[in-house]
Amino acid sequence: MKRLLYNDLLNWKNSKDRKPLILKGVRQCGKTWLLKEFGKNNYNDIAYFNFEGNTSLQEIFSQDLNVTRIIEELGIINNKKIDPKTTLIIFDEIQFCNKALTSLKYFYENTPEYNIVCAGSLLGITLSKPLSFPVGKVDFLELKPMNFYEFLLANDESMLIEYLKKNVDKVNETFKNKLINYLKYYYIVGGMPEVVDKWIATKDIEQVEKIQDIILNSYELDFAKHAPLSDTPKLSLIWDYIPRELSKENSKFVYGHAKHGARAKDLEDALQWLISSGLCYKINKIEKPNVPMSSYVDLQSFKIYMCDVGLLRRKAHVDANIILSNDADIYKEFKGAIAENFALLELLSIKNGDIPYYWTSGNKAEVDFVWQLKDKIIPIEVKAGESIGSRSLILYRQKYKPEIALKLSMKNLYVQDGIMNIPLYFIWNLEQLV
């Protein structure tokens, strides 16, 4: 599988100012596989160490933080000398050893010639309390589940991608239908690499859903493993509520809907735990789209989205055949929720964009996302089908007169009345189009 972050790893390797690298990401998104694949292709040797449950490995770091001694003893465990120029050192699940996290500072300061990469869950890195976190002494990258572009590549559709880049405003109907079918399967499968791999190997949705269930169950087990015992029921309440919240016409998150009578003070810590773990994203409402947008945030109004559209679909118990069906009325409300969640994840995979906000005008209009791409603030409306209506965008444009306004739908690329429509299956190339 080709991951877009691979090029960032190459840039890290070739950087003159290279520091030990921490690759963060939600669990099961393919961090370990990517680092091993990167090492296999770019180094003579890999020295791999997994800290989870490995007390003998952790003891090497408990004595002191003399990196020369640590390297020597790691070489003994690896049964091979670690060469600073030709060996890639991989510290997996580094959040299980606080002193190993702290040691990265000394690797950078005393032995910068070593190539060290670390994999850790977002939650684990956040909750870890090393003696001294190596602020400024490490590089960071974040790996997310595969976006739609990577899904197409995994399905061996590089020629279709190249065709789409050249013909996005006049896509042949046959190819358009093929892309829409791929998008429907992406809604079903999502971007978790193990799930995608199973889909490519078997084309069996039942097998796909078995792995999705395992991943979802592992996340819930993490609630009990990492969160305070008193918070576990709250986490489950919010986690189960997210698909229901997204399917509502007004998908603003309301604590009292997750648990009757609950207030922010009762559940906000649990919600923040889920956000810190990377399992969901919080999108705040803004009062007006001025720079910096963070100064105009309504902290009381926000929406919550899941980290993977396939897991959202599975958790909501939406049958795959319903998504493949042309009878959209069967799941009319949730169809919009899936498209909106998908659009957010695609936007988040674009490097030069910030986490978006959303905007409302009383009960008159709601713009799904207000997104800053470099120096541009862009209102974005998401449509699950080929609807041409853009009432909310029109009201927004009348009020704020943005340079660019976008609609994301199943229709081909076009510009009309100051609004550019971009096909949902082409969001990954949005920056170039804008």
C-alpha cells in the first residue's frame, strides 16, 4: 500500500536538521507497518523494539539516560550492531516507556547521527508523563487513516487518478460511475489499512466488517485500559452517541442527548479524552469568518465527527447494501452524515489547511465548514448527491463576500454564480483546484 506520508519520511531522512521522529496517530492506522516499510526500502538494517509489555527492554532505559550505553545494549538485544548511518531504529509503542521518551532528547543532543523513529498512539503520547518531555528535540508527523486517494491507489487505480486530474471538468460518464462506486465502497470500508487490505484481498464485506468490529472493540477496551475507571461509562455514552448525533438534521453536539439531564461539566472530560485519542474531531462554530478565526469561536456550539467513515458506518449499523443501493431515501439523513464526515476527513488530509469550523445564521442557514487554506477563508457546503441548491452558501456570500466558495457533491466540476462545485471523489486535489 502506498501512503502519502512516506514522502515526508524521506524528507525527514534527508534533512540536515533531522531529530528523532515521533509518528503519532490513532491506533490501527498503520504506523508500525509504514515505519517498517520505510526502513526496508531505505536502510541496510532495521532495529525494531516494541515497549508494550516488554519490561526487559524498559529496564535498559531505567538505569540512566547514557545513550552510548543504551545503543550498545539495544544492539545486544537486536543481536546485531546498530550502525548510525545504515540502521533505522524503531521504537514502537514508545508511550509505554516514559524514560525512552525522555531519552530522545539525549539522542538528539549527544548522538544525532542515529536514525530513530518512534510510533505511538495519540492518546498514549498525550497521557505519558516522562521525566522531561523532549520539547524541541524531536520531529513529529501524524498518520491518519487512508484517504480516498490512497484507497484508489490501493485498488490499483493510478491510471484512473491520472485521468481524473486531466479531465475533472468533463469526466466520462463511465468513469464517473466507477468513481462513485469506489466512493460508496470507501464509505463502507473506510481507511483503516487492515480493513482496506482485507477488502482488496477478498471483496467480502462480511470479512471487512469482522475486522471493523475488532477495531471498534479494541477502542472500547482502551477506555478501560487507559481512562480513569470513573470515566469509562461516560466514554461509552459519548462514543455510542456520535453516530446518532451526526444523523440529525441539526447535528450540534448536546451533552443532554448523550445522557438525559447531563451537562457539560459531567461529560466534557470524557469527550476531550476521545478527542485526544484521535477517535473523533471537534468542529466549533464561529460567529464570523475573520482572521484569526479562533478569536471568533463559540465554545458552547460544536459538532463531533469520527476518525474513519467506515467505522462510523459500521458503528451506526448501516447495512452495506443500503449504501450500494440507489434508493437513497432509505437512509436519507445518514447519507448526509457520512458525506459530511467523509468531506471533513478529506479536508484534514490536505497539508496546508487548518481544522475547519462551521457557521450558522440563526435557523436560516448553516455552512458545513469554514476552512482556512493558507491565506484564504473558504465556506464549504457538502451535498451527498447531485443537488444543485446552495442556499446557505448564497446567504453566507451575501453577508461576507468571500473570494472563494465551494460546494462538494457528486456533480462534476463547475463554477456557477461564484460557487465552485468539486466532486466528492476529488476533494484530495482541492488545494490545486482552488
